Amino acid sequence: MKAVSIPVRSLGWFGEKKLSRIMLVVGTILLGALVTGLLGYLFVEDVMAFGKFPAGARIVGLSVAGLNQEEAVAKCRKDLAGVANRPLTLQVDGEKYQITPEELGLMLDYRKMVEESYAKAWNVNIFERMARRFTNRPMPVNVSVLANSDSNRVQSFLSNAINSINRHPHDAYVDVTSGKPVIVKAVDGRNCDMAQLQKDADAALVTSNRTVNVKVGRTPAGMSDAVFQKLIIVNLAEHKLSLYNREQVLAEFPIACGSPSYPTPIGAWKIVRKQKNPSWINPGAAWAKSMPPSIPPGPRNPLGTRALPLNASGVLIHGTSSSWSIGRSASHGCIRMHMKDVEQLFEMVEAGIPVYIIRGPGDPGFDVTAKPRWQ
């Protein structure tokens, strides 16, 4: 018969096992006590913090952490004064249209902002609040501007502004009012939708900067200022013809212009062609009845050696041998020049360049913004 061996545990082994169990139990108790204590501490902290804003609470970017609601209202009134007094601004293409809060009847609702911020800050379950406090990760809360305004005043402001914002396109033009050319750049047409502007303005009223970048549709102008190069200004009052390259004067000459009975026509014209040693053709006017049908080039030709016909009917810039007339209103409507002057001018210009004939500085005699006759 085979003998069966039975393992025998020593008393020391039983003692070690019991000790480890005791240590496990003690550790569990201590851990439980620690957790309970920590939870109790965090709970007490949460209770004690109630009534005040927790860390991370802001109103329009202003920290109100640790304050009660009354203290938060007072701080907002003081530190948000810049926001409260900031005008509503509409801006487009560098233009600004502004109105003050007082004119809009606009006031910040400090009490409502504080109450809303406080409600959001405490609208978290207690366990999340304790966990955030323990990990030092406060929940960020930021309430934007809450304000009351007079909708009728806002509407009136927007209506006035849109009348200036909306515009028709306008081509570039040369303003010769002063007697010198001032090139005015083209202006694109703009159109702003009132409903969209109202929506954007309402949204801006509850922001801290209260600025609206106005959305507009655009209609391009038909002619840019790049078309303006050389041009002529004929000043009837001063009996002077000036040639410019854009706004830079190139040459000035004395002239004779039309008499009171045969005035030189004012307006924006152009040179239609250049004539060297031109023939004079009788225009059939009353003053020319005694003259031949035409006069060939030569010393007796009334047009001299050079002529620059304009698209103003029957009007030319031309030379003359009647030097006595220069500086006077003595022609039948044409613009006379000394022979040497017209020959110099002839070489400096081309057909098609604009010729602005004005009464005098400050009184051009026509609408300089209107479509010119040379276009």
C-alpha cells in the first residue's frame, strides 16, 4: 500500500497571511477615510462658495470670480464703462457712420448679465464642480453684452446711413472748376440690403466693439482715371490755353477767343484731327458771306499754318497772322494762337485728346461731372 503525503503549513505561514489581510483591510479603511475626507472637504468648499462666482466666470471678458452678485454688478458698472459708451459704427470702404449710445437710447443691462453669468456658472452638478475644484480646472463662463435700445432710433439711424452708403456708379472725370485739372477717380456703385444691415446692426449692439462691416453689392464704373493723359484747358476769361499731362502743366499760350456775338462754346470737347497747312472752307455763316468759298494754304489763309478742329461744330484751334487779336475776345468762335505757338502745340498733341473750354476759374460754365462730349 502506497503512502500519501499531506502538506503541512507552518504556523509562521498562517501568521504572514493574516498580517497581509490585516494590512489590506487597514489600507482600505485609510483610503476610504481619505476619500471621504477629501469629498467632505470639497463639499464644504462648494457649500461655502455658493453665492459667489466660481473661478473662470467672466462677463464681457471681465473676471468676476470670488464676487457675489451685488459686487459683480458694481464692478461691471465701473469697468465696462468703455463698452457702455462705445458708439455703434457702420464702416465701408474707409467711411464710418456712427451714433452714440445716448442717441440710440442704449443701456447695458448689468443686472441681467450678472444673473445670467451666475446661473451658467452654477448650472453644473455638484460632483463636476468638486472635480473641477480638485483638479484646478474651472469651467469657463463668459456672458456677452446684454443691452436695451430704442428700435425706432436704431431704424432711423440705419435709414439715414444707407442713403449715403448706397450710390450709383460714376465714371472718373476731370474737375476743371479751379481752372486747373483735378482728376477725380471713378466710383463704383454700392447697394446695401436694409434687412441685412438691420440684422448685422442688431448683432453688433450685443458685442463689445459695436462695429458693423457693411456688406454691399458693387456695380463697377464704366471709365477709370487711367484714360486721362494729355488734355487742354482753354480759359476764356484769361485768354489762355494750357496743355497738361494729367495734372502737370506742359505749356501755356495766350489766345484769342470768340467775341460776344460769336462766343466760343464752353464744354468738354476733343481734337478730332490735325491739319498742317490747312485750307479754309467758308462755313456759310453771315459773317463769311463776302468771303470766297475756300482759301488755300498761304499767307492769306485765316487758319494760318496749323489747325486742330474740335468736335464743337465749326470751332478750331488754329494759327493767325492777326497778332493784335491775341489776348482779346475777337474771333468768330475759334481759338486763335500766334503762329509759332500753334506750331509748337501741334507737335505736342494728338487727335482725340480732351479740350475743356471754361468761362474762367470758379465758373467752368458746365457740369464737370457729366459725361463729356469727347467720350
